[in-house]
Amino acid sequence: MRVVFGVLGPVTAWDAAGGAIALKGPRHREVLARLIVARRRVVPITGLVEDLWDDPPPGAVGAVRTFVAALRRALEPERPPRTPPRLLVTEGPGYALRAEPGAVDAWRFERVVSAAATLPPQDGLAQLAEALGWWRGPAYAEFAGQAWAGTERARLAEIRLHAVERQAEIRLALGLAAEAIPGLDAHVAEHPWREDAWRLLALALYRTGRQGDALAVLRRARTTLVQQLGVDPGPPLRRLETDILHHAGHLDLASGPGGAAARVWAQTAAVYDRTVTSGARARLESTVGLLRSLAVTGGSGLEAARRHRPAAIAAAEELGDAELTARVIGAYDVPAIWTRSDDPSQAARVVAAAERTLAAISPGAHEAARAGLLATIALESRGTRSARGPQAARQAEEIARRLDDPALLAFALNGVFMQTFHRAGLAPRRDEIGAELVALSTRHDLVTFQILGHLIRVQARAALADFPAADRHAAAADRLAERHERPLVGVFTRWYRALRLTEAGRAPLAEAEAAYRDAAARLDGAGMPGLEHGLLPLALLCLRLRHALPAPAGEHIDEHTDWGPYEPWARPLVLLARDRRAEAAEALREVPDPPRDLLFEALWCLAARAAIAVGDRRTMERAHGELAPAAAELAGAGSGLLTLGPVSRHLGDLADALAHHDTAARPRRSR
């Protein structure tokens, strides 16, 4: 069970479903809070006693142990008896809370505020708005008087104030001065010593045409600072007052961050809002265009686009115009590289809407719209084993080629790519698709699909062990991403370089593991749960096996690790590493067929290794048959993320094991 902790307000904890976990009394919460402050470090039990009581009573150490035991039961209710805790652990002379970096709201808040400075303004604004919404009151609210909490409370409060001011700066840069004013007004009232807040408020007022109010704010700032703190305003405030009086040109939006582009955006959006009526159908198509652009920005942008897309489709269907609905569905031609859907239930709803719309369009009419719907079905049905997906991909490609529409063909080819996983060994076919996408998109300036083509070729050339070519395509994708502000590309190229380090064979295990952990950190907040869930443990498992080491059974990755969708294939190997052969054999018998996706060969190789170890002939035979078409490829490398080495080596091991099994099973002749 994944536990999330909240300290930006009263200290609390929530389970994976979002339900509050009962933490018993205030002493239990105080122990938990003290361990969170320690940030995964060990707090000696004597230190906990000193922090909890000014004058510790007899039996204080025993009381702390009782609090810890109760917390463990609350935080890990499903932990089997006599198994060590994974979350609140005993180590040396004390205790540590081994919460993941994203499991504590304060830790996430710090990371988001830091990352926002490196994001495009619109993304940074969205991230900060979400992060500031996590605050439910003062940090560690019920422990305001405790000495151990004082420094941490003050530090988090300062970061929050900085985030509020950074949020206002971004709004000013985006031409949203009017939106910044109410929050800044309240901010300076609560924190009158924040000179930068006064400066931002005055600038926001000036940019909304309220020069007199801006000057009045600066006079109020001067009076407040002198009367309450006994100091004069600093140079920035004094300089701003002079600049406002002289209407200095650099105060205009075009001279600030974002410049003319931010001003044009703000002015155009305002005109559109005034001109196009709220119920106009054009708004729906414009909305989908914005969602498409938002999706490629990554992080909160991708999540927001995914969240609002079904509403746009539903709104179009309500109007009863099949052609409009087709354009709304097909206009979301966001390239996809990963074969597992981020939201399968939503994908199914989109496919259903596309099918309804196809049925409502007259045969032979609106061919481009039909192709967009078919490409959407091919993309959104990936990983479902439906025969409809490949059929829709072929139909979309045929229409797009007949219409000689480059953008439509690129979208259709993305659907074709998603439907090339019906068997192992198809890296050469996917390489052909990637090559056509690169050439087509380069000729017609289709940047997002040009990037997609390079990423597909990274995967395919890695699968074929052609790493010099894969390196070139990764570098090309990175260059395009930097030039055209596509931050999600770096997630995939970072993972590829961790794979590259692994396959080079020269890097020590620890260095390769560090590269994978660094790549996994890029996934946090990227908005791609279908890619993120369980991927790091799987990659580290494959890395160890590639180094001829057993599956890890220690504290970093063990049988309690959250393997996500890969748990059935990892479990037998983890059990084998713990010398539990009978349980491993039983777990292997329950392993399903791997999904036909980018990790198809890798998961079959994991099953094959376990089958060889426990002598499961049926699984060995099936693994050999499924993997044989990929004999010339590297297992898993087609994902661009991880590898288990040459498939041919696994096939050889299977063949040897099967031969040995037959020899051992053959009855001996009596003399």
C-alpha cells in the first residue's frame, strides 16, 4: 500500500485510495512528524524521547517503541507477521521513515518550486498553482511550539512565500497583471516586510493602467517599512517609483520576461474571448488545438490535456454534428511513442466515440475526417489485443496516402506503429515506419512527428544492436526538442542513455544503476503514468540479470517492491533469489502471456529464466516459440529503456535446458 504524508498543515497520512489513515493520538503524529523532518535519516530513540518530552517520564523509551509499533500497523496494515517493515524501519539506535521522494507533500512542494524556474512560463504557472494548493495551513501546524519543528517550519514558509511571488512574476510575464493583483494585495498585507512583493504589486497595477494606485502602493510600502521595521525601502522599490513617474519604457510587458510574445498572446486571447461567442462551435475546435499544443509541453500540460479532452469530445457529440465531432476527435493528433496507455478507461471512451462518429458519417464523405478517426482508434486501442486496431491503422494509412495529405499520413503512421507488436522480431518494420516519418516530416515541417520518427528509430536501432545509429537519432531528437520546446523528449533520451551505458558493458553496476535512477527522476511529474509505473524496478532487475547477478532480494528491490504491471514476471525471479524455489514455480505457473508491446520480448525472457531455473518445460517451450522470430534482436532494447541482452543467448539457454530436460526424463535401459 502506497502511503502519502501531509505536513503542509496538520500532520496526516493517506492511503492509496486517498482515505485518511488513523494515526491515533498526538504523540503518534509527533513521532511521525519528527521522522519526516529527518528526511529518511535515522533519529535515535533517545533523541525522540528528548523531542517529545521536556521532562521525560520513566518508561519514555518503551512509550516511543509503542508509538512506533502502532504507526507501523497503521501505515502497513497488510504486512505479513514477522516480516520486516519497509516504511518505518529500525536501524541502528533508532528509527527512520523511508518514504519515497514523492510521498511527502512538503518534499514534492520543494521540488516543484525549484523545477518551475526551468519550465516555460505557462507550465511553471500551472505547477506553482497546483503546488500552492497543497497547503492546508501552516506546516506542521500542531507542532508550532516544538523546537525540533521550528527550523523546518520557517524554511517551508519561506519557500511558500517565494512560490507566491514567483507565481506573480510569471503572471506578469504572461500579460496577466490583473490576475496577479488580488493575490499580491493579500500577500503584502500578511507579509509587509517582503519588499519584492510590494514591487510586484506596484508593477502589476501600473501594467493595468493604474499608475496612481501603483504609486500609492509604493508610498504605503515606504510607510510600513519605516514604521514597523525602521528601515527605508531598498533600491529596487525606490527605482521603480522613479520609473513609474517617468513612464520608463522597460516597465512595459514587451521588455519583461516573455516579451512581445506574451503580450500578443494576452491581447489575442482577450480579443478572441470578446469576439467568439461562448457557444460557438469554433471554440470547440480551437480548444482541441490548444489541448494538442498543451499535451506536448509535458507534465501538468499533458495531464490537463488528457483530462479535458473527453469533455471536448462529449460537447461536440451533444451538438449532433458528426463532421464537427470527427474534426474534434481527429485534431488531437498528439504523437505517441509508448505502447501502454496512460489512462486505459479514457482511451476506451475515446475509441467508442470515434466509432460512433464513423458510423454517423456517410460512406465516401469527409475522407480526411474518417482517416483521423481511424488513426485515433489505432492509437487509443494499443495494447488491447483487439483486431480492430490493426484494421483501423491500415484503413487510415490507405486513405491518407490516397489523399496525399502529409500531416494526416504522419498521424496514420503513428497508428500503424502502435499496431506492430502482434509478434516478436518486428524491429525492422518499426524502423521503416520511423524512417518514413522522419523523411516525411522533414519535408513538410511536421516537427512533432519528426521527433517521433527519431524516437522510433532510437528504439528500433537499439533492438537491432546498431547503437551508433540509435545515438544519432537520440541526438537529433534532443536538438529538435530544445529548439521547439518539447521537454518530454528528454525523458525518453535520458532512459535510452541509461540503456546505452548498460549495453556498452564498461560501466560498473553502481554507475548504471545511478543512471537509471536519474532517468526515473525525470519521470516524476512528467504526466505519463503508463510509462512510469513499475519501470524503474523492472529496469534495475534487468540490469542485474544482464550482469549475471540474481534478482535483488535486499531492501532496495525485494518481493514487496511496487513492480506495477510487471509484477507477475518479476515475482518468480525474486522468489528464486530468496531460495523459495517451490513458490517461484507456483508463481511462474500463474504468469500470463506478456502484453504485445515494446517489452514483449523482455518479459518473455524473464519468464524463460525462471522456467529454466525451476524446470518448467511447458513455459520453456512457449518462450522459445515466442522469442524465436526476434533471434537477431536485443531483448527489451526495442523499448529504448532497458535490455536483457541478445535474444539468441536466451534461445540458446532454452534449447540447452530443454535438451537436458529430455535427457533427464528419458528412462535408462537396463543391462
